[in-house]
Amino acid sequence: MSSTVAFSRYDSIAVLTLDNPPVNSLGASTRYALRQAFRMALADPKIRAIVITAKGRLFSAGADIGEFQAKPADSSLRDLFMEIERSSKPITVSINGMALGGALELALVCHYRVTTSKAQLGLPEVNIGVIPGAGGTQRLPRLIGMNAAIEIITSGKPISAKKALEVGLIDAILSDGPDFEKDAIQFARDALDKGGATNSRNIAFADLPEDPDFAANWTEKVARTSRGRTAPLRALESVINATTLPLDEGLAREADIFNECNASAEGRGMQHIFFAERKAAQIRDLPDDIQSRPLDQVAIIGAGTMGGGIAMNFLNAGIPVTLLDMSDAGLEKGLAAIRNHYEISVARGRFTPEQVEQRLKLLHGRTDYEAVGTADIVIEAVFENLDVKKQVFSELDRAAKPGAILATNTSTLDVNLIAAATTRPQDVIGLHFFSPANVMRLVEIVRARDSAPDTVKTAMEMSKRIGKVGVVVGVCYGFVGNRMLEPYGREAHRLLLEGASPEAIDKALTDFGMSMGPLSMYDMAGNDIGALMRKANKAAIAHDPSYYRMGDVLAGQEDYGQKTGRGFYTYQGREKGANLDLAELVEKQAAALGITRRSISDQEILERCMFPLIDEGIRILEEGIAQRPGDIDVIWCNGYGFPGYRGGPTHWADEIGAATIYRALIDHQNSLGDYGKMWFQPSTSLQKLAHSGSRIADLFSDN
Ligand code: NAD
């Protein structure tokens, strides 16, 4: 028998143990082995009951997602579960950790479910653009009722063991320690003595909805939170089928819906991002045997917005932080902001007061550089000014211990120049966090010219430890994310002058799926910040007087956006409204620049903003600034609100085809006069892709 499922026997109980590291996925070999082990248990007359459990920290992450796109309709997980469901001997599933997707669906066909207190159970299929396809949408509602099942299935969020017990998904929470398996076997024995085992096939619905608006109400609710994704709605449709169709028909319909979702652009896009995130952790040109450096103590320089946010990530991960600012006042303000943030988290029930106390005990404020002497990694987040940063790094060079990693959170400055302010450029790296730094999952790890392999590796390890997605990028203005943002924002600003309203521009992009429209985003980030950055980079853009013109005009009259209550929009508390003075202001600027105003379609807005962004991504790949197209997609989906269901900019480009993008860029080049000629020049690789019909993913594949 294959080694992915072990068979052992304790008197009359057979124990089948999944053993397919790292996540005990239920791929072909495990399905085969489980079926063999199950049949062996059934065939043995001395075996009276079966326990299914797993080796390792988690029970199982479910189906092997890699098989989804490879085989359009893999029915064998369903077939296996049908066979297990008809077992003549009672089966207890003993869940020793996470049980997700197919793993929970396996548990649903069994008679009893027991867990440790730390176990988590969920059906996260909607997060990869599909629905539970091996019975989840039919059996879960039979077991726990419609409302609870819909909640779990359409949100994709796992629930705790405690909650699972409350809703009746599991029968008992057993001991957490080494006796867990022994206790599960005892549970199976006791259940055998009690008799009357039943499974979801034989359970009548607990709460069949009587309300005629039940389905409509849920549809409205799920549609509100799905934001352009269809999988949650298709999952809901399947769960609701369970109320009208007999189990086998419901299962057949579920399989059809699964296959439809899996073959959709959303299914492909979300599965692409799922794998791209895992691939991003692989760093090119690192020797296999490279060891990462210790990461037990952190120092952060600059207790401002970013410094405070970054600090909280480490505190939440249980890593002590020394936070340093240049003055007592700056430091106190930063510490107070962190305390305040945690107080809000307690009020919202996210943390207990004890958890916050534990975190704050790990935080130490200082104003002298000697304090960084014991840190394994120092992250600088002071003002965005090269001279200030160089000065900070020369201090760090003096005060940090040998081998400490010295990181900068700069968004635009040259990390090589910052590294050159030290005598140890091999230890210097960029760690570009995104705001709010305690929330946003992305960190661009900026590999500078001299960053040592173990410096890069440690930075990646650090991202994982604090629950972030790290993506390695090279040094250039704006790195990957902000460099691609630049043409996107440029076109959003220019379209205003050409005749589109801020509302129309933002709506075209939120309709596409961006979590926020570009002009709302600039209002949030602050038009002053953008204007300052452009001032520092004037020489590169001076040839176009219309470049981010309205952003500069608003900044000039102190309409910075959300923080001043006025920008492209007006703000009163959380209320956002139209800025009624803007149209006149824009018209004046357009007239001064000789730009004729016209009506602009949503399609043009989308193409003008998105296609130059994609082409910039292609240039970034040509230059080797990003390691692979998927990395760009991970950056945009995690740091810039690009819709995951479109798979990120390069994946989406491959879906619509390079030729479409190329042709549109040429059309805009021709129709926009000098402006078109200046900014709409397709890259060599885009041209090549358009002519050859191949994909960005293939041209820049690194497999
Ligand atoms: P901020 O103005 O809120 O905070 C900067 C802090 O650094 C202040 O508390 C200041 O007192 C302190 N400081 C300045 N010089 C110092 C010195 N020599 N020694 C010690 N402390 C010093 O700025 P921020 O928004 O937190 O940005 C910090 C860095 O992060 C910048 O490089 C910025 O480009 C980058 N960044 C910002 C964002 C963002 O959205 N705010 C996003 C990514 C990266």
C-alpha cells in the first residue's frame, strides 16, 4: 500500500492515518491509498469501527488544487466519498488541526467528527474561484442547517472547533495533547457501544427555510460582499438546491456548478494567484544551502505612520520591538498611536486586554541609537529624504551589531545609495511595507546590488513570520508596484483634463473590480505627498505639462484629500461627496493646456489606465526587476486592490491577449496627438507578444 495513508489496528478499531506532507492534500495517490485502506478495514471481520486521522500539524488542506486545471472534471474525490458514505462500519474522523475543503467534505460523509480545541474547519473553495465540489454544499446544510452552512460556504472562512461544536458540525472536542488519537479511538469504541450511528445522507434538514424570500435575501447579502466574484453566488445557488433536490441530484448539480466555475476566468484567475503567492517565496539565484539569520529582536527607526504599523506586525507575532524616534515628543506620539490602535482592537473584540498587554510588554521606546545594538534586524521608516536616510544608515552602521540586517522602508529612493552610506552594504535591503502596515499583506523585498543571499532569504522568512506575502523586486524608481502605478495614475489625472469626471473615472475602474478608484486613492494617500514626490523627480517628467496636473493644482491650494476634507472629492467624516468646484478648475487648466474636452467612454478609461500599467509591468520583466509575471500579480492583488478574480495585471493581460492591448495602445497613440506619441509607445516585448500570439507568462517564464 502507498505510504500516504497508514493502516493500523487497535483491537476492533482500524485507524487510517493520512500522511502526505506538507499539507496531507487529497491528491490522486492519497485518494487511492485511502480507498485501499478503507476497503481493507471493511473486509476485515474483526474490525468493527474505523477512525480516520492524520499525521502532522494539520488534518488536511483538502483537494490537490494543482489537479483542478490539469483535469477538467476529476470526479474521483466524489466517488471515493460516495463509497465511504455507504460504509457498513461507523467512521469517526479525528481532526487534529486544519480541515479544509475536500478534507471537511470527507469528514461530512463520516458518522462522527471529533477535534482538538485548536482545530479549524472550513470550505474555502470560493477563495480560489470554485465551489465545494465533493458534497460540501449538500451535506453541510443537512448537518448544521441552512443559515450556518451558507455562512461558512459563501464566506470561505474557517470556523473554530468551539464554533463547530456549537453549530453541531462536530460531536466532541477532545484533549489537545499526545493522547488525542487514543481519546479518538476511545470515542469510536464508546460510539460503537451506544449504536445508532448515522451520517449526513440520512439526516433530515434541521431548519428548512419557510420564508419565501429566504433565497432572495441571502442572494442580496452574498452579492453585496462578493464584489464582482461569482463563486460565492454559485455556491449559494448550490446550497439552496439542497432544499429542493434529493441528495444525489443535488450532488450531481453541485459537480456541474463546480466544473463551470473551475472553467471560468475567475476560477483560472484566483487559482493563478493562489499558486503565484507560493511561487513568490522562491528566490532566484540563492544557493540551496543558504541559512537565514536569526530574527529574535527588531528595532524600528521612526515612530510615524509606517514605523508604528510595522512595529505592530512584530508585536503580534511575539517578537520584541525597540521603536526609536529622534525626539521624546515624536516617540511618545508613535507609542500612543500604537496603544490607541490596540485599544480599538480590544473594543472591537479582535484582541483580549491580556493579549494587548502581552504585546505592549514587548514594545520599548528609545531616542538613542545605542538601543539598536542588540537587534537582529533594523527597519528604517523616517522621512522620505535621501540625506536623512543616509545619515540614519551611517548611525546604524556604527551602532548595529555585526550581521544585523539593515532595512529601509523607502518607497522611491535608491536602496543602493542608502546601502553605500554604510560599510556593510551586504546587510542592507529594502522592505517596502504598504499603508496601513499592520493590515496590508504585501511587502516588496528590494534586493539591492550588494544584498547578500542570506540577507534576502532572512527578509523573506521575516515576511512569513509576520504573516505577510513577501515579493522580491529589484532597485528602480518605484520598484514594481509604484512604478506600474505611475502610468495608471497619470492617465487617471489626464482623463480629467480631457473631459471625464472623477466619478466616471473611479467608477470605470471599480466596475472593473479595483477595490478603490484611482482618484479616491490619491485623495486617501494625500495629494501633497504625490506632489512632493513628483517635485523630487521633476527632470524625468518636465516634458509634459499636463502630467498629474490636477493633483499638483489641488496640492497647491491645500486640497490634499481626505485629511483636509477636500480633494477630487469632499469629505465630511466618513461621508464622501462631489467637489462642486472641481469642474471649473479642471476646465480652466484644460484650456490653459490647449486640451479639447470631449465625452469619454468607460472602455477608454479602462484601457487608458490599465494598458500602460500592464506595459510597464512588461518592461519591469524585461529589465529583470520582477522575477516572474506572477510576482507582479501578487503585488497588485495584495498591495493595490487589483481584483484577485482577474488574477492580477499580467494574468488578465494574457486572458485578453497581448494583441488587444497592443492595438489599443497604438490606437490611443494615434488619436491623442503629441500626448499619445509621448506616452503610448508599446514596449518591444508587448509588440513581440502581439505578433507571436504568445503569453507574458510564457515569454517570461522562469520554470
Ligand atoms: P511619518 O512622517 O509619519 O514618520 C516619520 C517618522 O520618522 C517621524 O516620527 C519622525 O519624527 C521620524 N524621524 C525622522 N527623522 C528621523 C531620524 N533621523 N531618526 C529617527 N526618527 C526620525 O512618515 P511615514 O509615512 O511613516 O513614512 C516613513 C517612510 O515610509 C518613508 O520613507 C515613506 O516613503 C515610507 N512609506 C510610506 C508609506 C505611506 O503610505 N505613508 C508607504 C510605504 C512607505
